[in-house]
Amino acid sequence: MRVELSGATLDVEVSGEGPAVLLVHGFPDTHRLWRHQVPALTAAGYMCVAPTLRGFGASDRPEGGPEAYAPARSVGDLLELLDRLGIDRAHLVGHDWGSGMVQGLATAAPQRVASLSILSVGHLSAVRDAGWEQKQRSWYLLLFQLAGLAEDWLSRDDFAHLREMLAEHPEAGAVIEPLRAPGALTAALNVYRAGLPPEAQFGPDRPAFALPGPVMGVWSTGDRFMTEASMAGTAKHVDGIWRYERIEDAGHWLPLEKPEQVNALLLDFLSENPIG
């Protein structure tokens, strides 16, 4: 469905009945990232809300440059979406950039959150503290800051460089196709330009925020973008229950590569932390 919010209209999949689970994708995906999780969750008695974030897929690409894609705006979209659907509290699940967005939502409105599951990407302070191996793996974040140059480099030769970056993505061709639309690639990159400027990783330390528990972090051994320390170190920044899960023989896109394991972990964690 199309849900018109005050700042953008989002493409949203809503299905099932029961306690709500908000599923938030990352770069360069859409809500289709969760299509293996949604049937399992709805069959178990949950209502799934899977939006495509502003700047991605069929959701709006607001004008105004990177500022229109600041994390606070996407977090605001998610909170307004919950309000429009009449959802007071939800389980939050996020992957990649979506992990940062659900962390932001949980920090801004902890009373709205029953549990927090973050896949692949941990707490920003844990990422910063993970050392030079993590900084080397995150080289692309600096590239993404270079407006115009990044778009040219990623899209040239039929998106050859982006295809190489997404080599482990099970559906790289399908997620690249929408980026051909005018302005689509810039909009997707603007989320990084607004939310992860160079100083976020390389600048002075920032005050660390605490995530309200319960929190489950899931990392995979074949992730070539994120180190294990960047997820495991999140434990220091959780106020409450922390659960860490390590999936073997999988790359960055866990929901697509290991759907059965991800589904089992989510169902177990959600059942341990029911919405009262």
C-alpha cells in the first residue's frame, strides 16, 4: 500500500494480525528484503509492517539534498507510520542502514518498543571502537560522500562497481534496477551523506547513547563489510537484556541468504519478549 505521511509517501507492505513487527531494510534494498520473514512471522500470529524507506524503491524521493534524508526524518517517518496504523508498541527489526534507523527509533521513543533486533550493523560506538579493520571495510562510506563522483563511479559500465560491491547479494540485479531511475541513486546515497559523514567514524568521540533492551544482535561470518567486533561490542551500549547470535557461512544479506535461521532467531526472541 501507499501511505502518505507528512514528509513523504512510503511504499509499505502490511500483513497479518497480532502483535506488530516493524521490519526496516537497508541499502540498497526495499521492503522486499523481508519477504522470507513475513510469511513466517504472520503464520506465528504477528502483524508485519515492512516499509520502504524514503529515497528507496517506490517510496518518495524528497527534494532538498541530503538534509531531506537525515536519520531523524526517516525515524520520524517510522513513528508516524506506526501512528497511522494505530500501533502503540512494536517489535523492531532492522538490517544494515535499517539497523541504524530502528536503533534511532528505540532511542527516541523507547516506550514504543517491545524488543529490538539488529542484523549485521551494530551500535555506532561499537563500530567506531572496532578498530582499523572495520574502518578499512567501511571505505565505501567515504566514497558515498562524494556527490556526483560516487554516482558516476557506481553506475558506470552498467553499474559494474556497484555489482562488485553487491556480489554476495542474492538478487543484486533486481535491487540495482530501480537505481536507474533519474535521481534514485543520489537519493539512496543521500541517506549516508546526511547520516554518516566522515566525522562519524573518524572524528572525535561522541557521547554514546544507550539502547533500551531487550536487544538481539545478529552477525554473519561471511560479512565483508562489518567485523564481528562491531556487533559484539554493542553489548556495552545496551541498557537491559543483550543477546548475541553468530550465523556461519553467510554474507551481509542474512534475511535472504539464511532465511530459516533468521526466522527461527526472530520467532524465538520475539516470543521471549511479548508485547504486554
